[in-house]
Amino acid sequence: MLDKRTSLLLDKINESCSDGSYKVLETEELLSAFPPSFGVDKESIAQMMRYLSEHKYIDIKYSEDGLYCLSPLPEGRMYFENAKEAKGSSFRRRRDTVLLTALGAFLGAFVGSILVWVMITYLF
């Protein structure tokens, strides 16, 4: 799992290289993907690029003086699809839990009220 900063960088790379080919990207262009509150600089970009390359998310043909020739690998493109799927399954699981809990509560209340009605009707 990637952290927020690395995930934003990978998203920017996937967006820039949407056709799957190699693109030349400048560090300033990559820095534009981050809000100022993240405090990302050129050295952070270089570290995140090395990490993504080492973990087979991107392929870097060359990098020099703030220029990167790179392309996302299948693992990098699949990362966001898997993240969306995991988020969707988490939502479905939570929704099912809430529905089953509500159904159980209503069923329990109904059975309880029937028992009280039977006791009041036949015992008193």
C-alpha cells in the first residue's frame, strides 16, 4: 500500500502517460500534483520515483536534472483499480452489516411485542 504522497505521484504519472507510452516529465510538472501542505520538494520526488521503480509501479528510462522519461507498468495502473475495488467492497460490507443489524432489531422487537401481547391476552 502506498502512502498519500506516493499515491498522488503515481496518479499524476498514470494521468500523464494515459496511453501507456513513455513520456518526459519535469519535476515542476510532477510537483503540481501536490498541495503545498504536503511539503514535497525535488528530493522527495526523486525518492518516491526510486520507490515506485523498485516496486515495479513505473519504469524509468532515464532521469537527469529534473527530467524523467517514464511509463507506468501494469502494476502501477492496476493499483488504483484495486484501491477502488477495495473501497467498494468495504462500503458493501458496511452496508450489509447495517441492514442485517436493522433487520435483526426489527425482528426482535416484533417477536418481543408478540410475546407480550400473548402474555397479556392469555395470562391476564
